[in-house]
Amino acid sequence: MKPMRILGLAHPDLIPPENVEGVSEKESYIWKTEYDVSSTLREAGHEVKLIGVQTELTPIRDEVENWKPDVVFNLLEEFHYESLYAQNVVSLLELLRVPYTGCNPRGMMLARGKDLSKKLLKYHRIPVPAFAVFPMGRKVFRPRRLPFPLIVKSLSEDASRGISQSSVVENDEKLEERVAFIHERVRTPAIAEEYIEGRELYVGVLGNDRLQVLPIWELEFSKLADGMRPIATEQAKHNPDYQEKRGIIQGPALNLPPIVESRIRTFVKRICHTLELDGYCRIDFRLTADGTPYFIEANPNPEIAHTEEFAQSALYDGIQYSELLNRIVGLGLRRSGLPE
């Protein structure tokens, strides 16, 4: 790929310092994705400018008009403190007629609504857990068709925000308590899903119309205490000390029967086409003992730090990290009809 001018969009608190010498791994953990992406693209010969965006759109417009980037590398997970507003930033990029990486705004909207995505996929015969949505300000009423145990989450937030061991509930009293927690602490409607006992699988995807499904990845829990559930909590996702303490590791999903692996890969492509996901994304499943892969959620623009699941599964498939980022940039350009 020829050298390009790349404008990176990130949360202001996640802009890495210019000099990272002497910064510990623990200190750099929160901005590892932003650092890995920007530094690797620079090493590949691109000119990269990273700007912080949170409550104002003007900086994006000014940089596009004045600096004239060839492409925008979108690393935003929220705007104005709302994850659902991130799709509106992408809509702005489309209005400005500038190429950008990652998912289109329609795909982001369909995927971020956990209830909407499950309704659409159930119609297309993808196995999904039974669920109910609990809007803010309303009394919690569990439909009879929804059996315990249930796992209670935010309806729209991702990155396991608000998920802990207490998220799995066994009775109506605990369900009401956890829904109240989501309403009060995360400040979104809650969704309660049938808890699926099984393996935690992640599948990365690259592509716009033609999709490349990366190797199936698994999150494993080797040191859970008695009574703890093997779920991807906020701690399990983002706390390195907790990950080490609980023996949480990620790697290729081994010992999958060929028929199950083939079914998962087929489902992944159907999910991406149904939810109109493009660029790159990750699809999460729980795999039951009888080999049924239940769709849990779709993650447009997932974490792509070089140590995270997406980049590691790409590496397992022979795609080096610098090549992965160049391919993501290329997909953004091709969607706009531009040469790489």
C-alpha cells in the first residue's frame, strides 16, 4: 500500500503520550489500541495524526477540510458519553465524503441494539437466547417464557460494561435488583437473556461484500473460584491482574467438530449480511455441549490492539499486524470506490 495521510479519531483520554519510554504496561493498558494502531501505521510509512473527539464535531470537520486526510481511522466507541452516538460520527464522515475504516452507520445501529439484532437473526434461523427488555422507569415483569438463570446486561453498551458475576440471576428478586443496577449505574435500558452454559467463542471477520472469516477464538477460564460463572465480565475483559488471578486466557478454539466449525462460519457470514456489517467486526457465541452455537452479540469496530482476540486470530491465520491494519484501511478506501 502506498503511504497515506491517515487521521485517527479516538477518545481524548485515550490519546497515547508522544514519549512512551518508561511507561509501564499497566499504565499503557487503557490506550494500547490507539498506540498500537498509530505507531504501527507510522512504521508502515503512513503520516498519522491522532485527535481526541468527545463532545464537539468541529475538530473532525476542520481536520478533514484543512489537513485533507486520505482516510479516517475510526477508533471511537462513543460520542458525548453515549455509545449509540458513535454511529452519528460515522454518518458525519459519510456526509463529508471522506473514506473511513470500520463499520458503516446502519450496521453499527443494527448491531448495537441487542434486542433488534436478535430479532432479526432469529427470523433468519440463527439460534439466539430467549430474552426480554426492561425499559428505564418501568416495573420489572419477567415473561413466563423466560426461564432462569438469566444474565442481565445493558441493552446498548458493549465492552462488557456493567457485567459482573452478579449479572447472572436465579430468581425474580435478583433480576429486579440487577435491572435496577443497569438503570442506575449504566443508565440504559436492560436486557435479560437466557444464560447459555457453554464455551465462549469469538469470530473475527474482515471484508465489505466478500467476507473473510478468521479462525474461531475462545476465551477460557482456568482458575475460577467455586460458584463463579465462566462469563466475560468487565473485570475479565479489562483488568490484567484479574485475568492473571483467574487464569483467563484466549486462543484458538480447539477440538471443535468439523461440522460445528463449518456451521459457525456459515452463521457468521449470514449474521454479517443480515446486520449489514462491513469493514471488520467480531461475532460472539456461546457453544453448548450439544454443539449449538448461540449468537450473543455482534461487535462492529472491536478492539484491535495487537494482543487482543481479533489481531491474534488474524495472526494465527497468517496476517501480520501491520498487514491487518493496512487491509482495514484498504477496505475503507474500497467502500468509497477509491484505489488503495
